[in-house]
Amino acid sequence: MAIYALAFIAFAADLAKRSADVTAAAELTEGDSASAPVAATVGSAGNAMAAASADKSAYSGRRPVGPLTRTDPDAPQVQAKKSAVLRVAVALTVLGLLLHLTAAVTRGVAAERVPWANMYEFAMTGTLLIIATYLVVLTRVDLRFLGTFIVGLVLVMLGLAAVNFYVEVVPLPPALQSAWLVIHVFVASTGTALFALGFALSVLQLVQHRRETSGSDLKSLKLKFVATLPSAARLENLAYRSNIVAFILWTFTLIAGAIWAERAWGRYWGWDTKEVWTFIIWVIYAGYIHARATRGWRGSRSAWLSIIGFVAVIFNFSIVNLFFKGLHAYSGL
């Protein structure tokens, strides 16, 4: 957790640097605007046509023009400069992942089984997979701007697990002594990790969408670093891709859970609280994918559905495990 905390600080420092870049770009743009009338009076017709062509190129997003570009006339966009602190943040995250993996493996060795049989172990393994998934995605798409949100989420979950969920190693209940424990829970944890990624992207999408629709200039922005992030449409597409893969894994989780339930309790479905909430999560994300793909639910509405789905995932892991009794009462507390 200490290494993750350092990584969180480094990612936060990058966001602060992005905000400083936006402030500098706003001041530069304000200075350029003041000198624009003079340039206009001495410009020839040919220069005016060249300026119009350059402006069109800037609005199309093909090539940055100076420190400031635009995705649309009302949403100025600043190109973030490369930051050494980002490389430090990612390196610290990788180091934290290695230590995290060591902790999970040693817990499994001590228990002589996979380390996800109770809430503490599931939180430890689930957060491990969130970080691992994030780092794997980084090799394909530059989402380092998400580091503060992903690592921060993991820090909160690990802290709550260490303080409230810790239990000593105990033998498995008979119903959990099955190969399905490995398959079912691992796939569910991986799906949760991807849902978490989609959740973080959707939150940023809402913030970016609000900036783009308000048409605020750079100087009046409260969260200035948002002007250096991808457009709301780009963030929405990334969240959608992450949630689709997670939904496939969650569908397998639901089916595998039914098969395991038949072997353990002699029925595929019994309306147990955990079963019901797993199905509710599936319905929410199915509705999200269907509405976005066929009903044209884009923008804020799709983002809110993604956020509601992840809130249901957290509710299923925490509240259902702690306060609802049933055959799936394996919190260990």
C-alpha cells in the first residue's frame, strides 16, 4: 500500500502539471488574441486563406497547432507535454503490483488453496487484478491519465479490507472445495477489474462532456487538467469497449455459478441474494450495451448506466456479503 500511495502521489503530480500547462496555454492564447487585430490589418488575402486552412486543420484534430488545439469551437483542448513523473508513477505501480502479487501468493501458500475464499482475500485478489488489467491496457492504449483514479480506488479498497475484513486463514467450507472456485471467482474478479476501468472512464467522460457542452474557456476551468484529456466521445468509446469485455466475463460468471450451484446444492438457481444481485448486475450492463448499440443512448446517459452498474458491483461485494444471509455467506467475518 505504501508503494501504491507513492504511485498515487506521482499520478496526482502529473495532473497538477497538466493543470499548469493549461494555465500557461490560456495565458498564451489570451496574449495571441490581443495581438490578432494588428495581424488582421496587415494580412493579405493569401495570408487570410492560409490562416483559414490552418484553423480548419486545428478543428479537425489532424495536427496540433502550437500549444493549443480545438476539438470543437466551444471546447479548447491543450496538448499535454511529456512528463517524467508519469514514468515514475507507472514504475511505482509495477513495483506495487509485484509486491501485491507476492502477498497474494504467500496467502495462498499459507492457506494451501487459491487466495480468494473470503472477503479479505477477494479484495486482495480483486484489487491485484484491477492494477494488472490497467497495466496491460497501458501497453495498447495510453491511459496513464487514469492512474490517479485507478490507484486511488485500489488504495481505498485495500485499506478497507485490511482494517475491516481481515481474517486468519481457515479451511474451506465443503461447498467451496471445488475446481469451480478457481474458475468462477477468477473470471468474476477479472470482469470486476474491467468494470472498474469502465467506471473510471465514464466518470471522466461526464466531466469532459460538461466542459465541452459548457463552452468554458481555459482560464475559467475549475479542473484544468481535463482540457488535456481525450474528448468525451473518445472516453465513452474506451469505456464501452472495457464494459463489453467485462460483460462477456460476467455472463460466464453467471453461467459457471449456476453449474457450480447444481453440483454443490442440487439446483441451478435458488433466488439466493448473491445470485439475484449477480443477475441484477448482468441486467444493468446488458441494458447499457443494448441501449447504446440500438437505441442511440450516447453521452451522459450511457456514462450514468456504466456508473450505476459498477455501484451495483460494489454493493454486491460489500453490502450483500456483510448484511444479507444466504448460501453465499462466505465473508469470513
